[in-house]
Amino acid sequence: MSFKDTYKETIKNLQKELNIKNSMELPKIEKVVLNMGIGTYIRNGNKDFSSLKSDLALIAGQNVIVKNATKSISNFKLKEWQPVGLMVTLRWDRMYYFLEKIIHVILPRVRDFRWLSLRSFDKDGNYNFWIKEHTVFPEVPQLDVVKPHGLQITLKFKAKSKDHSKALLEALGFPFSK
């Protein structure tokens, strides 16, 4: 059974558990956003961030967007139009594939994994978590990595409250701390 089918069954079961009468009120994952900050990497004199860009493209399975600074800030040694981050937005089938990979492959591979925090939900019910090293992904060639880099993962929900988002992630098998 694919993860997409499991997701659909989980949503149907949640309708009964949360006593939601209208199926349009069910919590749904709209998209998954992967962010990698490269500001310190650029500031240390490395002008070529193509290895990080290709690693993130391998992780996501699609092209990466380079985010540039919109204005100069001298306190942060930041110049206008300087690259500061890499971003990928996953939707539909790639999103389901990535979520399955995160739950079953990546999080068990993280060294000294201490469960995911329940305090990482924002007021809209979206969930954010951080992976310290992008090298835990099996797609990344280990021999080519000069320095491990962090990766922020944001799960964007369409939900009534953060309790509904939390219930959906728990039903999908996300390893939350108790």
C-alpha cells in the first residue's frame, strides 16, 4: 500500500475520531517546504554553492530556487542580491513520497534522535522541524560533502486548529515526544 493510500485512510479515520461532519473541514497537508540557509557559507568566502544546490535537488527530486537578499544590512555583512538561501516546495506525489521517506528512513538515521517536539506548531497549525545534517539523506553522495549543512522542513496544513494538524501527524506515524 502506498503512503498516499495510507494518508487517505488516515483522513477518513480522523473524521470519525475528531467528530467532523463536513469532509471539507478535515486537516490536509497542502505542501512541504525545504529550506537551507547558505548565508554563513557565502560569508566564509565560498562563492560556489552548487554542491549544496545539487544536494538539495537530489533530496527533493526537483529544481531548487535560490533566494537572494532584498536589501543590504551592514550589521550582518549582507549585500543586496547576495544569495542567502535555497528553497524547494513539494506538492502532491512528491510530497507524499518525501513524507514517507522522512518517517520511515530519515528520522531513524538521525544520530542521537530525541523525538520531534510538540511545541513546533505555529498558531495556524503548520509544523516546522530542523535536521542538523543533510547527509542523513541516502541520495546525498557522502564522498562529495565538504561540510554537513542544516535543513529546515515546514509542513503547511489546511486545518481548523493546530490540534487537528497534530492529530493527523500522529496518525501518520510522526515520532513526537510524549
